[in-house]
Amino acid sequence: MDKLKLGVIGFGNMGSSHVRNVVAGKAKLVTITAICDIKEDRRQAAKEEFADIPVFETAEELYKSGLCEAVIIAVPHFDHPSLAIKAFDAGLHVITEKPAGVYTKQVLEMNEAAEKSGKVFGIMYNQRTNPVYAKIRELIQRGELGTIKRVQWTITDWYRCQAYHDSAAWRSTWATEGGGALINQNPHQLDLWQWMFGMPSKIMSFMSFGKYHNIEVEDDVTAYMEYDNGMTGVYITSTGEAPGTNRLEIACDMGTIIVEKNKIHFRRNEISEREFERTRTIPFGKPEVWECEIPVGSNSQPEHMIILDNYAKAVKEGTDMLAPGKEGINGLTISNAMHYSAFTGKWADLKNFPHDEFYELLSEKIKTSKPKTTVKEVVSDTTGTY
Ligand SMILES: NC(=O)c1ccc[n+]([C@@H]2O[C@H](COP(=O)([O-])OP(=O)(O)OC[C@H]3O[C@@H](n4cnc5c(N)ncnc54)[C@H](O)[C@@H]3O)[C@@H](O)[C@H]2O)c1
């Protein structure tokens, strides 16, 4: 198959990393045919590093150039939906960076535009390629775990120091980023959560804003979730703890799964707890437990490049996508629901999520948001850190 001609919108940390990886041959099915950035210094950097790739000042000019079949949108989150909608209108396929957007209302519009356009819409949920989470999902779908009772994910190793928050004017304010740890670092885990366990029906959450950093958005979150089938979940994240933890614990009928340090440990019950409960006649005791290490494979390409190749194949040959763009709304709804609950002190109902009310609440935050006074712009190669 011919390589997919891809344009890159935004030549910052992520956009430049994508270009570097593709040009280095780490994606097999993609070629970068245009770049655009609204900042002169970033356009200059692109021209110096990639002299053969045309560089544009605006997304609109790149869209009109006829050089690309598809674009990847790698600009700050608020603009993902509007730039995607314009690209669909220009007849282009789109893959957007995470998160899908900042609030569900704008992402619903993007999904509608994608649907109407008939173009291929993907999202850069590169962590779906992590063999550990793919394996857990497979085990759940195969019924190996039985009913899931409780899931706890402590993901506090997203440490970001003040220099990070100050590295671009748009970072970590309500007006320019629209949130903190939930909207920037956690979209991957919130997507994986719904990808593995499905969508909760309601969420209550508690969070602190600027507890560890000089920022106005959240840097510490604890959320409790309930599911229609009785499963409960606790999700804890912070950008202010070091070294922090990334530990996912799943209590299920067949035992306990612990995911830590990229390994899956299964404390497997010989018989399911529910069966033991029904059949045990002696007080006390537990099912016999087998301590198992579940083998997981490894990737031969960087995660982001797997997603790009998979997306290119979907465009060219109509194959299924690992990360369809329309699924971006799910993780974002969980994220918005956590904010909604913290803003109002009420449960967030995800089955009837109040998209308009959430947008109004966020708009209030945006109105009183203050520009940062400590910005020291830095662009760095992010490969391997997300
Ligand atoms: N998938 C991942 O692992 C991953 C990792 C890092 C960042 N991201 C996502 O990528 C996006 C960008 O993050 P970043 O760290 O690269 O930010 P960044 O600030 O380093 O880069 C953004 C670039 O976009 C440019 N830009 C802004 N508006 C534009 C527009 N309308 N048209 C063209 N260019 C425009 C800016 O000038 C800047 O150079 C964010 O949404 C972030 O969440 C994803």
C-alpha cells in the first residue's frame, strides 16, 4: 500500500516528536508531507530540521494545499475539535491528539462532523498499544476474571514540576488548558479504564487545585465510581507526588489482579469466590489461591507509531482502528464528570451527563482564570515519556 500522506498541525513537543519518529522510519505506513505552526520560531525550527517538508502558517493553508490525505492535530486541547471539524470540511481524514477536547459539548460536535464527513477519524490513545492493558482487557473479555467487584487505580507517577507548568503559556490555567492532571496527563488512563471496564454510571470526586504547584487547576484527585452491575472503582491521581505509584488492582470473582511496574500478577482463586460462598460449609477459610505471573508481550515499535500505522491502514484499506476517534468522548466524559462533582459537591450522572451545565461551570472558571506570570517557554522531545 502507498504510505499515508500526513500533515502535522502544531510543531511543539508532540508534533515535532511525531515528525521525528516518522522521518526516522519508525512508522512504516506514513509519510509526513506538510507541517504547520502558528508560531514563527516553531516554523523556523521545522524548516531547519526538515528542509524537505513544506511548512505552513495556518492549518487552513495546509488543509487547502492538497499535499495531505490526513492530518494529526497536535495543538493545545481546546482547539482539537474546531481544527478537526475544519479538516473534515476540507475533505481530510483526521487523527487527533488526546484529549479529544476539553469539554464533552465540543467533542459531541466533532463526532457529529466526523460521522457526516465519512472520513476516517482516529485518536492518539497510544497506551492502548501497551501489551499489559491489552492483556487485561482480553482476560476480562474472555471471562477469565469473572465478575469484577472493585477496581482501584493509583496513578500518581505523573509528576510534573513547576518548570513544566511554566513551559508554555497555555499550560495549567482554566482559560487556556481547561484543567490540570485530569485533562493533560490522565486522558490515557481514563481511556484505558473505560476500554477495560466500561463506563461508570455515577462518580463522586474530591480534588485540590494548585495544592503542590503554583497553578489554578487540579493537581490532586480522588474519585469514587459506581457501575450498574455493582462494580465500584477508586481512581487517584496527582502531579505532585514523587516518585509516585502506578498500581492497578482489580478485585474479581476469580481473585485479585495487581498491575505494577508493567507486570501482571494474578492471585487466582482455585474456585470462584461466589462458588466458594455457595458451597463452603465450614466457617472461615478462603478459596485456595495460586500466585501467577501473566506473561505479556512487548512492542517492536514506539506506541505512537503503532497507532499511526494502524490509522494509516484504516484509511487506506478500511481496517478496524485500535483507537477510533469517536471513543475519545468516553474518557473525557469520565474526566468532565470528576470535575463536575468536585465543582458542585454532587454526584455526576454519566448516563445523563449534563453537557451544557458542565460547559457553563467550566466557563465560570474560564472567566476568572488568570494568565501565568512565570512562563519560560521550552519545547523538548517527549518520546517515550507518555
Ligand atoms: N499522546 C501523547 O502521548 C501526548 C503527549 C504529549 C502531548 N500530547 C497532546 O498534544 C497536544 C500538544 O501538546 P504539546 O505538549 O505538544 O504542546 P506544545 O505547546 O509543545 O505544542 C503545541 C504547538 O501547537 C502550536 N499551535 C497552537 N495553536 C495552533 C494552531 N491553531 N495551528 C497550528 N499550530 C498551533 C503551538 O504554537 C505549539 O508549537 C496536547 O493536546 C497534548 O495533550 C499528547
